[in-house]
Amino acid sequence: MQNTKLLLTSFTFVGLLALAGCSFPGVYKIDIQQGNVVTQDMIDQLRPGMTRRQVRFIMGNPLLTDTFHADRWDYLYSLQPGGGERQQERVSVIFNGNDQLVSLSGDFMPGVSRDEALLGNGNGANVTAPAQESEKPKSEVPAKPGSLLDKIQKDVDGVETVPVPTPQPLDTSPQ
């Protein structure tokens, strides 16, 4: 009887310890990534009139191709940091009957970088064409001496440009 009580107590203790280990804060949980990674640079390279092959070269194969909507490709990406909340991004690319890019919709828009949206320079959703004559350029306020902005501006001003070498044309004459 005493042996059975000790055995039951030890199994209960081991079971509770195992359950406590499941939610132990020091346990590493992996990040789960799924889908196509889409960046703002990819979206900025897309132009109306591009063919499907050109879009596939820039964006990669679409995650979803709907049989009922053959003119639409969907790129989905989700990331769930270990133990965190799942984040999802979506981009839909739409073609016309001639297999040319017509429009795109989703979480990324052309010309709006996430940095600008975070800093408040962009509105994050709408892209407007610049007005021809109605807008006057705003005068920039110089950065305060010794500030981070001043240091960045000095670094940018000190960059030397290097010309890109142009390759020689290939000799195509028959030998």
C-alpha cells in the first residue's frame, strides 16, 4: 500500500512537471514562415503592361492561382514569431486578356515604402501622381548641428560616385 502511494505520487509529480514544461517561459519556440516573401522593392519593379513571365521573374511563382479567375495571381506571406501573434501580408496581381499586368492590390502599393508610412511621410495606401504645376517645392529645414540627421546628411554628401563599367559587345562574326 505504501509502495503504491509513493508510485502514484511520483507519477503525479512527473506529470505535473511535464505539463509545466510546456508553458515554461524559457522554452524556445521557432518562427513559422509560410508563403512568398514579397518586398517593397519587388512591387516597385512592377509596371503596367508587363507580361506574366516578367512578373514571375520579379515576384516568383504565385502561391495561389485560382481556376475560376485565371487572370489573378495571389501572393501570400505569413509569419508567426515563436509564441507571438501571426502576421499576414497579401498581394494580388491582375492581368488582362493579353496576359499583361493591369493592376495590383493588397498590403503593398507601388511607391509607398514602409519606412515612409511609419515616419508619416506616406499615407500607406493611396499612391497619387505628382501634380504638374499646383505644388511648390517645400524648403527644407537644415538639420541641427551634431544631430543624427546632420551626421547622416554629411555621410550622404561624402559618398563618391563610381561609374558602372559598360561591357564590350560580344564578337558575333563567324570564324
